Amino acid sequence: MKEKLKKICLTGLPVFLLGSSAAGMWAARNAEGFADWYGNYVYPIIVGVWGRLFGVFSFSVAEIGLYLLIISGIWYIASHIRQIKKVGWAIVFTVSALLFLYVFNCGINYSRIPFSEIAGLEIRDSSPEELYALCDYLTDQVVHTFELLESRMETESPKEDSGEVSWPELMIGTEPLMRKEAWKLGEKGVEAMGKLGEAYPSLSGFYPRPKPVGFSWILSVQQLSGIYSPFTIEANFNRAMTPYNIPHTICHELSHLKGFMREDEANFIGYLACIESDSLEYRYSGYLMGWIYATNALYSADPEAYYELAGRLPQKVNEALAANSRFWAQYEGKIAETANQVNDTYLKANRQEDGVKSYGRVVDLMLAYYRFSL
């Protein structure tokens, strides 16, 4: 009787997990209002509990978990190579458990009402003149925040033996951050998102501190600046990339912890959190990343206007942009192409029909916000 009960449990658990996952995704896509109800009332509890639990650790639990899963998986299969049923059940259970966590910590949120609707932004076609006006404004803001950083660097540079870091110098520079520096920078991201939450209640509440991955190559080779782990409710980022990327990436990933999974919206929320931040370093990152998104769109419509605006940037800013291009170029290859294709397929499967191109739709949101702010 005991063996029979054990067998039923072993068989029933994966079935329950897979069935629950399928039901959750079906409800999110077909039951009106379910995804919003879940995102507003259930998911915040999960973040508050699960996020706090894994937030205690100063390292990425998701990253360590991935390595342990691979190692233990290889060991288990090797040590049970002749027990096909046992290995098969272990694989099915692992996949069903991970799928369950993905659906209820991430997948359902893809069907929520867009942040643009919550924020009352009007998304419409914009004229070339409107796009140029946005780019012109962002150019002025990049120059202004850069000059403030440079000025602060000259007047507030810490003493060499003080153990403190010069945040303006790090943000203007092109060298990758040390882990301790990246960890401290994450604290400002929590503050930036908290402040934005005062204006947009859907972004308010608890945020665990974002974490730099220990082995940055794993993200760099996939051309990823950051990643949200639905299995541990962690916002992870790549500290090896050019520093100006990092504050915006941190806020982008933290926006996923509020249930906003669409990449264009996460980019926009990251931009908004940065430019509204009390931190000058974050404002610089937000304006520069916004400048990159907007002027890329401008280049397609009017290359001459693009070069005119790019020519107004300080030399050190252009040096940082060039360093960023060199950084990502060194990781181009088959692995990056495959990762990009996988990401494209993943986004399309989650109703982002443009796939990786959805990252560029942030410009439409920025234009809507710019019009709203005038």
C-alpha cells in the first residue's frame, strides 16, 4: 500500500504542476481581468515573500542555482544511467517545477494591461519633427548631466586612502565596475524605483536589491545587459559592460518585479525611473540610454540630423559609446546569434509579436511621455 501511494504521489506531482501551469496561462490569456488581478494582488505577495527570502543573499542565487542544476543533473544521470524510468521522472519533475515557477512568477504577467494605459499615455504615430524635438531635448540633457558629473568629479573626488569611490568618475568612464561598486550602485536603483512608485502606485512597494552576476561572460555572450529570474525573484545585471548602461538596466530589471514583463515597457520604466531619480549618475544613464534609443530611430529617418546631434555630445560621451560598441562586438558569433534567436522566439511566444524588435518600441513611449510633459 505504501509503495502504491508513493507511486501515485510521484506521478501526480508533475501532473499537478503541469496542469496548474497550463491552467494559469490559459486564464491569463482568456479570462478577462485575471492577469491584472493576479499582477495587482497575488504576485506582489510572492515578490514580498520569495524576493525577501533570496534577497538576503549578496550573490545571485539564480546564477549559483543554474550551475548547481547543471552539475547535479549530469551527476544524477551518470549515476543512474541504467535506471531510465528514474532519470525520466527526475527530468519531468524538474521541468514541470521550473515551468510552474515561470508561469506564476512571470508568464501570467505578460497578459496584463500595458503600463502605457495605466500611466495614461497616448501611443500614436509621431512626425519626424516630433522625433527630432525629443532627440534634441535628450541631447541637451545628456550634455547637462555629463557636465554636472564632470564638475562633481573635480570638486568631490574622494581621497585615495578613504576607501570611497568616485561615482561620477566611474559613470563617465569606460572601465567595468568592481563587484562591490556594482552592488552599491544597485541600492540607488531601489531608491529610484521607490521614488517612481510615488507617482505610479503600480510600481510602489518592496524591491529586493538587484545583483551583479558573478560570471559576467554568461550574459555578455548572449548579448544581455541583465536578466530577471522568475525562479528566485531576482533582478540580475551584467557589471562588465560600459558603466553608463548599468543604472538603466537595473531599473529595467526591477520593473519586471512589478509584473511589467514587456521589454519595451521595461525599457521605458527604466528610463523614467532614471531621469526622475535623485541620483545624478542614474539621471545621466537614463538620458544617455534614452538618447541612444531615440537617435537610432532618428538615424533611420534622417541621418544628417542624427550626425548633427551626435556632434554636440562631449568627447568623453562619444568615447563611452564607442567603448560600449567594442564591448558587445567582441561577443558576436554563433552563440550570440543562437541566444538572440531563442530570445526572439520567447518574446513572440509571449505575445510580443515584434520579437526582439519590441525593444525599439520604447521610443513610442518616450515620445508619448515627452508630449505629455510639455
